[in-house]
Amino acid sequence: MRWVILLLFFSFVCFGEIAVVANPSFKNSSNLKDLLLGVSKRNVVIYLTDDPDFNETAIRKLIGITYEDFKIFWLEKALRGEGVPPKELPPEEVRREVRSRRNAIGIIPLRYVKDLKVLKVVR
């Protein structure tokens, strides 16, 4: 039990708050989980950080699956010609890409949000 508490504390200290962000002009009418899994009618480009530990925590909290399962899901979609897997970049670059693309969403630490539309924040 002590290890679980320590792991949860470590995750919070390391990652803090997780933000799902979008371009300021993004009009959201879809379920966030559907957007992140590419099953929404809306076509979006998804950006993630280049930190696999952050992504693991974020994907588990947002979708409820492992980051590895998320990547496999997107690889299978791409092989069927049904979408482009999320792109991984440093958080500041994710912020810039989302800011510059009207149909982009990203998952980044809250401290990088600045001038983006926040769709959801999780701890």
C-alpha cells in the first residue's frame, strides 16, 4: 500500500496537472475520448509530448487505457487508412503546433497552456 501512495505522489509531483488543449478557434461538439481515439466525425490532428511517462499518465487518466495500447490502436487505424497517429513533440512545440492549426488538439502539462483553449484538465 505504501508503494501505491508513493507512486501516486510521484506521479502528481512529476506531472502535476494534465491539460487537453485546442486551437482558440476550435469548436468542440464531440466527446473528448472520441476525439482522442479518432472515432469522432470531426477530423483532428493530435499532438502529444515526447515524454512517454507523461503520456502514460495522461492517456490512462483521459481514456483509461495504457499508452502502449493507445499507440497500437492508432497504428492499426493508420494501417487501415483511417487516420494519422498522434505526433510526439516537446511540450512547447506541441503548444506552437496546436496554436497554429485550427483542427489540432494536444495533451500537455498545464504550465504550457498559455494562449490555448483548454478542453479539459485532470490531476
